[in-house]
Amino acid sequence: MNLYAPKDKFLWDFWIYEENGIYHLFHLEAPLNDDSHSRHRNSTVGYAVSKDLINWEYKGTVLKASDLEEDWDSVSIWTGCTIKKDDTYYMFYTSRCKKDIAEDGYVGHTQRIGVATSKDLINWEKYSGNPIIVADKRYYEKQQEAYNKHEGCRDPFVVYDEDTKMYYAFFTARDKNGHPNYRGCIGRARSRDLLNWEIMPPATSPHVFTDMEVPSLHKHNGKWYMIFAVKREWYSKEYIEKIYPRQPQTGVLYFVSDSLLGEFKPIDDDNVLCGNDDLLYTGRIIKSPKGEDVFLSWYVGDDEGFTLNEMSYKLSKPYKIIYDECERMKIIDF
């Protein structure tokens, strides 16, 4: 199977919007002449389409950082999501400003979330009121409080709730409380119009990970499942002892809640969807053309601590999701 990535480019974090049988893939991309780590400073959003989640047609780059260094999104574009409201598409995305320079010289120390709109999924206009979501000091760690002096507020995933008639955003953040190295949490915000957001306390804050990246939600049997990515070096010592003999994983884990307003928790300690041996990092669960839940991810490389190979930084094939009698998820090959 030929794995997808744009020619001469890295591919990593991505999101998928489906409409009328067409899957619209938006993914981070950067030139292969970068090394795998510096790609984060040069990332743009690429766009591809497919009817089967396997064969993708690249359409080009659709969103870039601002050329004005004082703009909030002047460093690079990071992970987001795409949804539709009425006849308009909304792309939420993460970025940073070149004017934000940390004590160690790191450029772009504060992450913020903005939005762009489109009528055709190709031509996007950035919202003049950006950024729309920033870390609220009532609940989340700010730049000067962080152990690395970097402020986390990224990777938005937006979903509409029929019960409350509200949109909810879930994003990577860090709790203002707890051990400085293990404040990784998933933030939450809500809105009626997708432009004005009320920041809420975290949806989950287990105090066992340095970060919890790229949340993505789907519903199954009345429960909301949240997947997120962690790296094995992000586990606290106490959590490593708790899960022993299981080992820390670089991959995708999941928590569950009865509602979008509830606290997301693991079903049990075996909450790993894919780990070290799978060579996958971050992902999305969506409906296949047959209506089945499937999982897509991308293959890791040397920047994630694994050996670089021919699959690295390419989109994975779809994996089937199965649920056991306790509602735990597993991925299997078709």
C-alpha cells in the first residue's frame, strides 16, 4: 500500500472533514529539506481529498503563517480542525507570534487558537478578531508559570452538542495547579457562534502527563470518547508505578465521559489505543464509507525518538475500531 504524504514534504498532525462521500484531509506539512524537528517552525496546512481514506489527491497548501512578525500567527501554523455551520466552513488552528521570545531565546513561546472561514474548503480568510481562544489564568498555566516558559493552548477540536445547542472546543493546555512537570490537561471552551468563546475549566486533568496532545472526540453507545497523544517520557514516576507492569507509551490513549460537560476519565488503566510498537502518533476516529468507526494516524520518526524509516511522516492506512463488552476500544487491521 502506498502511504500518502505530499511530494517532498513531511506530513504529521491532521484532521478530516467528510461531506457527501468526500473526505477532506487537512494536514501539517513542511519541506523535506528541513530536519524532522525544525519542521515545526515551518509548518503550513496542506489539503487533499479522497473517497476511500486510502487514495488521496493533494490539492495544495491552503493556510500559512502571516508575513507580519507582529501578527499573532507569524511563526507557523499548527494543528486544528474543520467544521461547517450553515453555508460556511470554519478552520480552527494554532499559531504563535515571532514577538513572543522566551528567556532561553525560543521564538513563539505562547500558543493561541484562531479561526479562518471558507465557502469552498480551498480559499480561506482569517478572522479579524483572532485569536479567539487563549489560556485563561483562572484555570490554566500561563507562560511565566510553565516549567519551560512556554504557554500551552493548541490543537483545538470543535464539536456541536445537540442537547445544549452549543459548540464545545477541546484543546491541549496545562493546568495552573499541580506538579510543574505533570500539568498536562485538555482544556474546554464553549460558544454559540464559533467566534466568541467562554473558557471553561479542564475537561480532564489527571496530573500524570507533561502534555496531552491533539484531542479528538467521537460518540459511541451514548458515551463520548476522547483520544489524545502522549510520549513515554511524559509519564510521572507515580503513574509509571501505578500501571506497572505496563510500560509508558508513545502513542494514543483515550478517556471517556457520559457528556461533553462531564469529566473525561479512563475506563481502566489499560487505556492505550496504540503505543510504542505501532509507531503511530496522534490520530482521528471517523466513519468509514461503510459507516464503521476507523482510526487514522501518522507514522513517527526520529523526532519522536524512533528510527526513521520509509513510513515516517506519512498518513497511516485506516484501522478498524472495535469495542469490547466493557466499551474499551482496540484497533485492528481490516
